[in-house]
Amino acid sequence: HAILLSFTGHPEIFPLIFTTKTQEIFNCRIGEDVTEKNCFKLIKKEDIIQDLKTAAISDFHPVKKVVLEYPGEELLVVFDAKFQYGQNFYLVASEEAKENILKPPETAEEKEEEKEENREEALEVQPYKPPVQKPWVSLGSEREVEEESVKETAPKIKYMVSRVQRRFGAPLTLTDRNASHVGDSYVECTPYQDKTFIIKVLENDVGVQIVPKVREASTQTKWTYPKNAATQYFPRQLSSEEKEESLSSKKLKDFLTSVHLRMEIALQQNEIMNPFFDDWKALAEDESSSDGKPDVYLKAYQSFTDLHYLKNKTISCVCWHPTIHGIIAVSAREQLSYEEQVNLSDKSLLQQPVIVFWSFSDPVHPQLMLECPQDIYCFQFRPSDPNIIAGGCVNGQVVLWDISEHEEMLQNAKTVADGIQPSLMQVQQSSREPPLVRHCAISSIQYSHKKPVTDIHWQPDCSEDHQMDATLENKAEICMQLVTCSPDGSILFWDIPATKLPQPPSSGKTKVKESLYMPPDVPDTSKHLDFCWKPLIKINLCESDINREYSPTRISLRELHYRYKTSEKMQPLNILQLLAKGSPYTEMNISSSKNLKVLESISTDFFIGTEDGEIVYSDWKVEMDSDSAKPVSQKHTQEYIIHTGTINTLQRSPFFKDTILSIGGRNFAIWKEGIMNGPILQSSCSTGRNTAGHWSLTRPGVFFIGRDDGNIDIWDLMKKTYEPCHIQNISKSAISFISPWIGSPMQHFLAVSDDLGVLHVLEICQTLIYPLIHELANVLDYFEREARYLK
């Protein structure tokens, strides 16, 4: 029984059920042929095969394949009296297991007993023999010791230094001279490689001796130096004469007279107000946290990812659709090493880059995808026409898409989110692959950025601002609607020429929507923009004093309205009056439209954040000197080195247009335009790296910061200005982008992406949605106080 237990779980054992008829055929009747002690029975393989052929249902049928493949002639069947394997018999389907069961090996204990018996016999037989002294026999150890010894083989070099006898005792004159001016005054000892020290050691004899470790320890108490000490049991008091003299002195009377008034005021104040009362602890808490339960600041709402296009990629940009509810678009880029980033021409490293559109109604299947020539670093919807999308590639090109044909499909996805039953056509569209939209315009590689486009902004359309002005000729006006920046040290302004003139709406007819670009399968009227689209103005940022270029990664401009009108009488010199040909800080080049006149009241101040963590505030406008007719720079460039890493966020507050939040490295800062002394608020360095950030859309004093450990820091300046009021973990990897969105007055969302290609949509709690009483005025007052303090 112990032997059988040792084979429990082996694959060679197959439990079987033997009926009475089978036991009689193979002579293995229970109680007669086989018992619990004599439980083994050898059956020939031929008999089993014959039983499988003749019997209608043989008991060996479950192991038919095992029997036919068995190499031996006899199979071992064991009677399982205690149903150890669940049946009354089991078959051993291996020759090795059969031999081990029939002839069990000797146990280790039996072998040791036999060895001990042999030792006892040997000890009894062999008598004791004392050791006999033998002569020393050399085995060559003397030669090994002689070979290991070091002997000097090369003869020593001898030098003899002598001096002429007449120079003994002569006076010395020491002078100083530059060793670099005279060629023979010094000897240069250049390093060289000595071949005698580069021999590769193939074998090395090392002697090792194990010795016990010695440790010193003490068990006595620590001894201290003795000191003289005295204890005074009775207080020292003045005598009666000394007391009378002190109370009647003029010094005491002058002191009481000087502090009398202040003492009375202090006693009155103590009666009016408790000086030890803590005002901060007495502030009213929020209603949501009055019950003692902590607020859930960011609640998980939905998450989006795509295993083919977004897996293990860094989501570089996230944008909510400006007009359609529940539609969000994301772009991703490869996590390449430095060598792979340099060699971007290797297409085998890159998958097909796309911009993916997701909908709240279907978190699994994308709704729309935009085909991209390269990985997209940033993109933006056009505010006046959300069907037009501009994106910046990692190779420096600018791309445009037109999704006007798919606007209705995105609207239908919204109906599902609102709870409306979709039609059969909508269900079929959601089940198939999402449509892939090709770009309709791409910029020229020669005139584009030389490095990735790290920031892109749409500017307000001039045609919309002046569409009611009858004196303005729209067809003769060019609008700079797009601004891009890149670490190559340039800022580009792009104009988007319209292919159709806007028509005024007529009564009784539906307004035909203006379309800038046609789909690829239709003759494209703007096809001339492909690979030949050039920027209107280029600004090269450089510092003239040391001839060093900045590497901008983020740019922040005011809402610019650049409008140029053509004029036949205009001379090319008028363009040079604005464009800074001779500016010591910026260089501007224009690619077309020489006869342009600049309208006045143009804001040209801007902030940029660089790869080195610098914040630069400058002005690119250059005016002409009336006397010399030469360009004179009015710029006062300010450079601040505050951050410890690349600037990833440079955003103006939605409530205060002159207040800017900058995030980079391990800290953040808040700037006020016009204050040249530095930031009005600067955080201390944190343990981790800040990777993204965004202002709150509803509360002036709240902003969100993402970190490289996957946490979101929620800052509330109304509560704390030295640390975040709440820290919440969102992902296991670094946060790459943050974008808030107002879904409804009662429901606000925060889109947070990470380096794993996952987009988390979080619902913001009520305390971060509704502003506090007088919060706007209080935050503004706080910023102004800090600005005055900084001045």
C-alpha cells in the first residue's frame, strides 16, 4: 500500500471498472485470484486486444489507445481495494512503473544498515597498525615555488649626473616667464598605452584563508564627564530696604508711565476678542464633507483604448469636440529611443499613425479615424468650424483634415449617449470598421519646422468678426489663422485660404454650409496646398548677445487679429516696416503677398516655454524710426529660469487673460503679464516630475497637474497655496495630457491620458465644479497682492 501511494498522480496509472464477467475471463476475481495483499495481475496484451474485438462493450475500451501503443507483451493490472484512484482496478501503462511496483527498490534506510554491517565486519577483521615514517618524496613543489618567484632579468640602467667644478657656489638668478611662449621651456608628457600592462591574465593563483571575524563590543554604561552642580532650595529675595528703594526709583516710575497706555489697550482688546482663537480651524467646511466622509474628487466614468493603434503608445494630445456631446479625439506617438527618433525614416519602427475619435455611446469601437503621414504631436479643432482640424507632425509638417462628411455620423453617436434608440442604419455603421479620412492639405517639408510641432493654436477668423461690415472686401483679405512652434527655434504663422466665398444668408432658403476642402475621391479645389503650402510669417527666436537660439515647446499669445489687405499702390518697403529684418532678437520672413499693409492695434506680446525650462516673455513688433527711417526694436525680452525641466504646459487662465500657468520639471509657476520681476507664485520642487496640467473651466483658483507616477495633483488656491489639496492616483504610468470638458451644468469631465495608450474619462466632484462665494474676486485680489509684493 505504501508503494502504491508513492505513485499517486503519475500519468501511467489509468483507473478501470472490471465487471464480474471480465474478472472471470482474465482470472482476476476479487477475493479469489486477487486480494488486498496479493493485488497484482499480469495480463497479456494479445488477450486484451482479442477482448476488445469480440466483446460488444469491453471494460478496456477507455484505454484502448494506451493498450495498442504499449511496448511490452504483458500489462500489469492492480486491484485497488481501498479505491485510492476511484475504481476497483487500475492499469499501469509503463514498463518502468511496472518494474518499480513488482520489484520495489531498496530504501535508503536498508542500504545504510547494510553499509554499517559491512563497516563493523571490516573493523573486527582489520587490526590496528601504527603509522610508519616514510622518507620525503619530492613531487615537484620546489620547481613550482621557484617559477612563482620574481627574478630580475634585465640589467639596471645607471645614470651619473655631474657638474663643472667652476660652477660650484655660483649665485643663482631666478626669473618668471610664460611657459607657453617659449617652446623649449617645458616638456609635454602625453599619455600613451603601455603594452606591458595589457596582458590578459588567463590563470591566477590566489590563496584564501578563512579567519574568524573579530568584533569589539562594550557592556558597561556610558561614562560622562563629571560636572559641578548646585541646587538652590530657597528663592533669593530682596530685602525690605532694597524693595523700598526699587519702588521709589525714578526708573520704575518712567517705565510704568510709558507702558500704561499700551497695557490698557491690550486689556481692552483681550476683552473684545480672544487672541488665542484659531481663525483657520473655525472656517466653515464644505457641505459635502460635513458628514465626516472624504470627497471623491475624481470619479472614474469611462476609459478608452485600442489594442492596434494605441497600445504601448504615448497619447500626445486629447481634444473634446467643441459642439457634439460625448465625442473625444486622441492622437498617439511611438515611445522611441533617441536613436530611433533620429532615424525617423525607418518606417518599420512605426505603425500607421491615426487620430482616433471615441464616443461615450461606444467605449470599445472608434467612431472615426484620421489618416496621418507621421505621428501627431498636437492637434486642434477650428473654433469657427469644428469640421476643420489642424495637426502638427513629429517631422515638422502641418496637416489639415475636413470631416464635414462624417458630422452626421458623429451626431448619431450622440443620440445613443442621450438614451435615444438608434436606427438600423446606425447599428450597421457602428458594427463595421470606422471610416478612415485622408488629409486634405499638408505643408511643404522645405518651409515647415525642422523638428516636431510641439504646440498649435487657432486664431479668431477675421471674416467672422467683420462679416457684417460692408466696406471690408473679404476676397482681398488674408487671415493668419494658425500659429505653430517647434524646438527648432521658430514660430510660424499660417494662412488658410478659402476655396469658396461666403454667401450672405437669403430669406426662405437654407444656408449652404461653406466647405473648405473636398473629399479625396472628388476633384479637390485645394489640392494645390499639398506639399506646397507655405507659412505666411516665420519668426526665428534667438538671443543676439550670445547668438543662442531658444527651443520653444509651448507658446501663449493673446487673441490675435492679424489682418492684411492688399493694395496695388503699396510698396514692398512697407512690409519691412513691420517685419523685423534688423531686429536683434527675432528674424521674420514672409513667403508670399509682398504688397500687404498692416492694420494697427496689433498685440505682439507672447510667452514661450523652452526645452531647457526657460520662460521667455518678448515682443516681435518692430517700428520704424521717423528720423533715420531704420527699424528700431521696441522689444524688452525677459528670460526666467524657474523650472527644472522641459515646459509641457503654458496656458492662460480662462478667467484672467493676463495670468499664465507654466508647468515643467518638478515645479510650476503662475505669471502675470506685465510683471517683469518673475512669477507671482512659484511652487517648491516635488519628489516626482510634472508632465501635464490644465486650469479648471469653472473655478478660478483650481488647476490640475499630472505627474510621472500616475497621480493627479488638485490645487485649490482658496484652501492651500503651498501644497495640493488632494492627490489621486489615476494610472500606473506617467500622465501625458489633461483636458477638462463641461458636459452639462451638473456633470463636468476630466480627460486624462497616460503613456500606456489608455484614455481615462473622470467625473469631477461637485466641490470642484461650483465656485465659492466671491471666489473670482478673492483669487484676483490674491494675484494682485502677490504682484504688489513681488514689485
